[in-house]
Amino acid sequence: GLFVWHLRNTGIRQVPCQFVHLCRVANDRLVTFQYFNFLKRMYVTQYNKDLSQRAKPKSDSVASPFRELQQLDQEKKVIHKIRPISPVHQPLSETLSRNELREVKSAAETEGSVAPVRAESKEDRQWKEMKLRLDDLPGILARLSKIKLTALVVSTASAGFAMAPVPFDLTCFLLASLGTGLASCAANSINQFFEVPFDSNMNRTKNRPLVRGQISPLLAVCFAASCGVPGIALLTLGVNPLTGALGAFNIFLYTCCYTPMKRMSIANTWVGAVVGAIPPVMGWTAATGTLDAGALLLGGILYSWQFPHFNALSWGLREDYSRGGYCMMSVTHPGLCRRVALRHCLALIGLSTLAPVLDMTTWTFPVISLPINLYISYLAFRFYRDADRSSSRKLFFCSLWHLPMLLLVMFTCKKSLLDKEDKGDLLGGDHGRAMEIRLP
């Protein structure tokens, strides 16, 4: 009984220790989950040979190390047999461009290749300095001075000279035409000088000489000065001071008022119309030396004609003007643009009627000019109603032949000097008779 009691006491006390010991043995000797997983992988790789990865045994070198050294020497010799680039004995000039250097490097890298790739020329995609040749200089200066616009200015000035009620003086006419043309060239050159960053954003003006870099800004300013100073001096000294003052004022108005206002307000169109109305007034003052009602009428006709002409032109260039940052009626006030064009087309009819009233033409001029004035008014009405590119284009092309036709009809219907002298003699004779009757 004592022995059984002793076993019970010692067994109960050692149960915790024996349980911990059994757990440790189970961790070391018993089969765990990781062991089963490992056996599974071994089974799969054993029966599926494709899944097992084996290292490829290194092939034993048959040749001796001396032969390996000889092969390396031969490889080195083959490498050295590549033809090197022939050294440039001549010193590189300072004018060698970066594109040529890049082409030389690319040729050196691809010389030993078996299939050479055709290289594209990069000159078109790179900035390069444009050289000015003397053969291209007249054309560049013609585009800088806007030779077509200058020709229109000279023609309107000639029309004003021809409509003056004085005998025709060829020398004065040539001096006035030359001075007016030089003043126009100067104004247009300065205008392009100021608008280079804005012209580069417009498709219509991106090919101008200053934008493309065909001419330097300094040369453009020198050309404008060489045209403006002799032109104003010729008008002032060779013609009369009034015509020279009008020419200088027109250059100032075009370059210092109209040009900056194009990016500020739509009032630039009215200022530009004044600029275009001054040349016929200069022709009149060059012939007569005075500024009277006939000169103002010619200026009024040119002033009204410019609105359908320019508004129709600007309607098709709205995207360009908005991209260039110009504030034009066609962009900001499209309805006003069409209304103003129609109003001034109708105003041409009234201005043509004033010519015989001011004793400039006969009464046949309003009758003959009425069909062409009605036709341009009809196109202006269609432009006002439709507001599309087709109607604006028709109005613009009509304005190109309308002005020369109107001035030609006006010159044809001009009153002759003999009629005016006879009328003056009649008035003088009546006045003399009245004096004789009054005298006793």
C-alpha cells in the first residue's frame, strides 16, 4: 500500500514535466505539416522530370590554355583590323555646324555594321542661320514694305492728284507719287518690325522676312529710315509743306496709333480707315496746295470703302487674328462687323452723289456709279444676312475691283477746266454788269 501511495504522489508531481518533454520530442521527431509539404514536393519532382531544374554541366576544355591565349590574341587582332576613322588633318572651321559633327559621329559608330540604316536629314528640323544673298535682297525688301499695299496707296494718291481742278503738272505728280510710295514703305516696315512676335502665330504672316529671320531687325529699321526721311523731305521740299506734313502724320498714325491699338480695342479699324483715307488727300494737296471740300470727299470715299474691304477680309481670318492676339470686330463683335460693312457700302452711294454738288464731276457720275455701288451693297447685305465665308469672300473680291472702277468713272466724269473757267467768266461778267448798273 505504501508503494502504491508513493507512485501516486510522484506521478502526479511529474505529469507537467513529462507533458512538456513530450511536446518537445514531438516537435523534433514527429511528422509536421512542413514535413508533409516537403514530401509532396519531392514526390512531384521525382515523377515529373520536366519540373526539375538541372544545371547544365560545364564542358571541359579540350584545348590547352596556350591555345586559349592564342585565340584571344586572334580576336584582339580581328578587333584591331576594323578600319579606324581617318583623322582630319585640317583644322575645323568655326562655321562647322553641330549637325555636321553629329553626322560624323554617327558615321563612325555605324561604319562596321553589316546593314547600314538610311539616316534622315535633320537640317529641316534644326534651327539654322539664314544667310542673306544680294540676289534675294530686292524681293525681301519688297515683302518687307508690302509692295502691293504700297502700290494701292500710290494709285489712290495719283487719283487724288488727277481729280484736282488744276492743270496737270508731270514733275509735281512724279515727286508726289515717289514721296508717297517711300512714306508707305517706311510705315509698313516699321509695322512689321513691331509685330514680329504676333505675326509668328498667324498663318497669313508667319512667312514674313522678319519672322523667318531672312533680314535682321537692324537692317529693317535702317531700310525704314532710308525710305521715310527722303520721302517726307521730298514731299515737303519738292511738293509743298502741307503734303509733307500729311505724309509724316500718316506714318505716325499707322505705326504709333494703329499698330498698338490692334491688340487693345476694335477702334483700330476706324483709325486704320483714316490712314487709308489720307493718301488721296495728299494727292489733292500736292496738286492744289490747299485742303478743301474736294479733298475731303475723296478721303471720305476711301474711308467708307475700307470697311467692307477689311471686314470681309478679317471674317475669313478670325482664327488667325485670335491666335495672334489681335482685337478685331470679326472676332469680338461679329454682328457689328457685318453691320458696319453694310452701312459704309450704302454710304458710298451718298458720297458719290455729293461729287456733282461740290462741282467735281458732272451729274452722270452718280448715275453711272450707281450700279456698282448697288452691287457691292447687295453683297454686303448677303454678308450681313448669311455671315459665312462664302459671302465674305465674294464681298472682298468685289471690293478689289470696285475701287478702281469707281475712281475711273469719277475721273471720266470730271468737270473740265474750260467749263469752270466759262462759269467763272459768266459769274464775273454778271458781277461787272451789276457794278456798271449801280454806278451812275
